[in-house]
Amino acid sequence: MKEKQDKLDRIVLWPKRDFSVRRHHPWIFSGAIANAAPDIAAGETVEVVDVDGETLGYGSFSPTSQFRVRMLSFDPKVVPDARFVEDLVACAIGRRADFFARAETNALRLVNAESDGLPGVVADFYAGWVVCQFTSAGAVFWKPTVVAALMKCVPGCRGVCERADVDVREKEGLPVEPAFAVLAGEEPPALVEIFEGPVKFLVDVRKGHKTGFYLDQRDARAAVGALANGAEVLNCFSYTGGFGLFARACGAKSVTQVDISGEALALAKRNEALGHFCGTEMNYVEADVFQYLRKCRDEGRSFDLVVLDPPKFASAKSQLEQAVRGYKDINLLAMKLLKPNGLLATFSCSGAMTAELFDKVLVGAAQDAKRDFQVVGRTRPGADHPVALSFPEGAYLKGVLLRSVQ
Ligand code: SAH
């Protein structure tokens, strides 16, 4: 161990820039580094020391990223090696044993990057197939080890695939092609069928958003569905139908699914066909939600339940102001479409938008809509998307359930 440690390149932090590492925050920004050995290769493991030479731990080097080092071990005595990374994967899967045992779904996140101790590594499970994203130089460096560990540890694993078409890879200097590759095991079918409680979905693991499905909204879909009995539902930004199909399974009177993507709606219709006929009137609208909400307003339409689950409006703090305007606009319009005592399920997956700021935006929207609301629930991703206490950046997705009180 000692001999190996001596060979590692060293990163020396500026005075006072060691605090966050000591609190086990996994990112070291380029500006925190006082001194780094020259020519450290992408993904190489480095030893991180404070200004006095005390070892704080070990991380993976990303030469082109503002997150220059992502920590893997905060123990000076534990130098990450293949066995260490394999253990991280095995532990992450072990912590999800409940999901496999309860069998309420066969789709879940197995490895949630930084929050499972594996920066830049995401692994999602879809009915036997694992779809990964490797979004940092360190994650790519350890890819073969992670893939082998997944094949070995995931119950019923049929194959491991990769999606490389992730925007953040560019910032890391990593290629975004080929978009899809099978890394081990069998080739998955064109569409993988999964279930979440009573609802079945087809997942396009090759071209679908993220790794194919929004697993992080599982609990929210169930919570919204539970409010939908007998309701006329407007599901904005529906993607492949998630919230709307839960509302249908829970006895909604009608569901209108709105998305700008015809492909997503086509899959939503196929997903509808996987469920039992239950008398819910289903409508599909290919439209820009910003325009469609205005159209509904102009036509004097109203709904019992409106869902707003837009894509990320702000991927950086610099876009926050514009994002706030976007969130306020759709929430204000949706609030005005609610029937008396109607419900609004509204979400933000922009990490730069804090839960407090999102609440403020909603308060502003309610003021302009001239309506009062009660918060009747809040949602967050399920236990397969844990957030490390030392890594608040992991909590990007927030949901608020509002009831109009007039
Ligand atoms: N609620 C979904 C996930 C929504 S993802 C689920 O539970 O699975 C966001 C969706 O918004 C994507 O399908 C994308 O095609 C769509 N979208 C993005 N911009 C849009 C716009 N301006 N109008 C309508 N849909 C939009």
C-alpha cells in the first residue's frame, strides 16, 4: 500500500481551501489547487494534501474540468484501487436490496454518482438491463471495473450498456459518440418493458431521455396519481406519459398529455395500450406547453389537476434569472386553469434553483394569478436516488403539490 501511495501524483490545496474536502465534499475546484504535478493523465488517481502536506484523501484527476479532482477516498490509509471501486458498486447495489425484494418496480437507479461515492457514474436498471453514464474522466478511467462489478453484483443482470450522449461529457473533454454501446452481456431489445406499481412503460434505452426514463419521478408519479380519481387532468411535459398514465390507473376522468416531442407522445400512446381499458378519456397534444397553456386560457378551459414537469430551465447559475421567468410563466398560467379546489403538481429539476427560490417563484405566480394555495405535499426522488449529506448539489429535483383554496 505504502509503495503504491508514494507513486501517486500529488495535488496541494491552497490554505483554507481544504475545508470542503475535510467535510467530505467530493469536488475540488481548479481554483483551490495551489500546486499540481505536471502532465497528470485524465482520470488518474491523485493524492490530495493540504498546505502542510497532510493527506486528505484520494481522487480522480480531470485536466479540463472546473471540478479538477473528484474524491474517491477520504481516508489517508485507503488508496482507491479496482477492489475499492468494485466494493463501492457492490455496496450501492446492496443498499437497494429492498427494491429487488419488494418487487414494486423493476426499474431503479443502482448507482447515483457522487452520492454513492462514485463521482460521474450513473447506472440505471431496466428489467435486467443496466444503462450507464460515465460523465467524468475518473468515471471513464474506472469504467471496465464498474461494468464488471455490475455484471457480477446486479441480480438478474442480462447486460450492461452505455449512453455517451450526455452534454456534461463535453466539459470533461470526453467524446459524446457513439451514443449507445453494449459494454457486456446481451444486447437489449429496441424497447424494454418495465413496470412501476400498476403501470407499465416501454423504455427506449438507446435514444430516450437520460438513460431512457425519468426514474427520479417515481414517487411523485404515485403521489399525483393518488390525487387523480375522477379528475380532469392536464399533464404538461408528459414525455412517455408517466404522470398521465398513473392518473389513468387511479381513475382519472380524462387525461390530456402535452409534449413538444411527437416521438415521446407516440411511446406514451403505446404505453397506454399496455394498461387495461378503464374508461378514462385520453388525449394527446403535440405542442409547446408555453403556447398550449395560453390557448387553454383563451378558450376558457379548466382542469382539476395540472402537472408541470418541465425540462431543466437552468443548467448554470447564469441562466437562473431566465429560468425564474420561465417557471413563473407556466405556473401562473397553470394556476389560472385550475377549477375551484383544483390541484397543481409542479416540479423543478434545475439544480441552480433552490427549493426556497422555487417556493418564492410559486408565491409570485399565485399573487399574479390572484389565487391562494395550500401546500398539500412535497415530493423528492425515491430512496434509489439518495443524496449524500455532504453533497447538497445532489438534490436537484423538487416537487410541490398545491391546492387552490378558491
Ligand atoms: N414527466 C415526465 C418527464 C418529463 S421530461 C415523466 O414522468 O416521465 C420533460 C419533457 O418536456 C420532455 O419529454 C420534452 O420533450 C418536453 N418538452 C421540453 N420543452 C417543451 C416545451 N416547450 N413544450 C412541451 N414539451 C416540452
